[in-house]
Amino acid sequence: MPSSRSTSRSTSGPSPLQIYEELMNFAWRGLALGAAVELDLFSHIAAGKTGAAQIAGAAGASEHGTRRLLNALCGMGYLKKTAKNYRLQPSAAEYLVRTRPLYMGDAAMIGKMLMGPWSMLAEAVKSGRPLQTGATAEERAAFFSKLVPAIFPASFLSATAAVKRLPAAARRRIGRILDIGAGAAPWSIPFARALKRARVTVADYPVVAQVARQYAERWGVADRFDYLEGDFRELDFGTGFDLAILGHIVHGEGADWGRRLLRRACDALGDGGMLLIGEFVPNDERSGPASALLFGLNMLINTPAGDVFTMREYREWLKEAGFRKVTAMPAPEHVSPLILATK
């Protein structure tokens, strides 16, 4: 029998619960949510199927298994159970029903795709190199064409907040917008919606630009979008833009190419032009926040030079590139403050 002294010391020490959860159950929540998306359970509930048997029938799944998954989703906060019926909680209703404009269920596919490489993180840490190298431009374009719809909602909401935070005088000066590596254009569409005279130029791979076309059409701004199609490392952006946007681009480029891109963005802007950057930004000590630092590991696994960079680094690089003013802009829906630089 342990002594009362040793028992007291052990029960007052740090809890092992977080370690247990993160080592053993770390993937369960994401995989459960991904399975629900794959079976389209949220859309079936939105369509009026609220009992487990009804939902299972619509999904082509067993009632036994569906009920267990539905109950888990209640515990996770995505559903609410009343008697024998299931109702959508607000976040599920807004983002996980396929017909909603900010549907983000495609993220489940990306999450599953990343699980394999992440399971080999220790090997990447040992070597200091990505697990896969030498992807062709076509392979990168195909990957990004699948990724960009999944990450549209959070960036769209962040850009919507950014438009509102800009001073009225700054908004009035924006007529031409350059969206570099635009993806589905979540950063530029809110500007086009808010600024009726603004015209956007998308610079991205042809297959990705096609996704931007679809989203610009969906949000009613397609008539004011133009396209520069190709690898943005090689494209001539032109000059005279009032706003350039780098929405989650620099981390994939790495320090060298990222600094070049900041200089090229500056060159594309007219005097007084602005550059808006959305990124995962760790603190200057690189001790937090966890989401930004974990994304840095994702770059280690999947890119030859990608990384996350601190606000201090961005300030230095932007000043070197030719910007005279750099400010951080809070964005509630974004993992880090946005960066606004003025030429």
C-alpha cells in the first residue's frame, strides 16, 4: 500500500489527461467529423431527416452505426439531441450543410490526405527534409485546386472583417486589386463585394483560376474579375495596383522566395498602395500560439522550404521590400492578426 504522503503527492501533481488525449485519442474527433461529412449527415438533417433511422436511410448506412456517430457529434457540439431527434447546432448549420455558401466539408478530404504524412513526422524531424520532394507544377496545381474550396470560409470571413476595418479614405483609394495565389479568391471577393468600382486580377495556376471563376460567379462579382494564369513565381503582374493580397502564400514559399514575392508585390503597387497578408504568425520567441507552430511542422513535412514567420521578420522583410508602414490588423476569424503594409 502506498503511504498517505505518496498518495497525496501523486494526486496533487500534473494531470496526465492531456497527454492521454493527445497521444491516444488525437485523431478521433477529426475522423468522426470527417465521416459525418462523407456521409453528408448534416445535409440530411437540414433537409428534414431528424431521426436516426431516417438519417441512416438517407445516408445509405446502418442505423446502429449512424446512431453512435450522431451521439458522438452531439458530444462534440455539432448536434443537439431532443428525445429521439437530432438538430443542427449553429456551426454545423452554417458550415457543414452542402448547400450553404460557406460550406467547408471539403476540408475533411484534405485532413484525411494529410494524415499519412503527419504519421511520419518523426522521420521528417530526423532528416529535416519533407517526406515527398519534386512535385511537378501540374501536381501542385491539382493539389491546390482541391485545397482552396476547403479553406475558403475562414479566409472569406477574415477578409470581410479586414474590409470593414480599413479607414474609409483607404477603401476609397482601392480601384485595382491583385490577388496573388488567389485560390478560390476568398480574400478578394469580399473587397469586390464591398467596393463596387474595384476590379480584381487573379494570379494563379489555370486549374486553380477556374475555381476562382466559380466562386466569383457564386458571389456575384465575376464581371469584375480578370485572370493571369500560370505559376505566380513566373508571371508578370504589371503595375499600378492599389491593393495586393497574399492570403496564406508566404508560408509555402519559404524565406527566400517569400521575400522575393514581397518585393514583387511592392513593385506591382502604385504609390500609397497597400499589401494585405494573411498568415500563421508565431510570436517572436516562437513559443506560441500552438496552431501557428504546428502549421510550421506541416510545412516541414510537406514543403522543401516552407515555414511560418514572426511579425518581427515580416516587418523587416516588408521594409526591405520598399514598404514604409507595417501594421497588424485584428481579424476575429483568423488564427493570427492580418498584416497591412503601405508603400
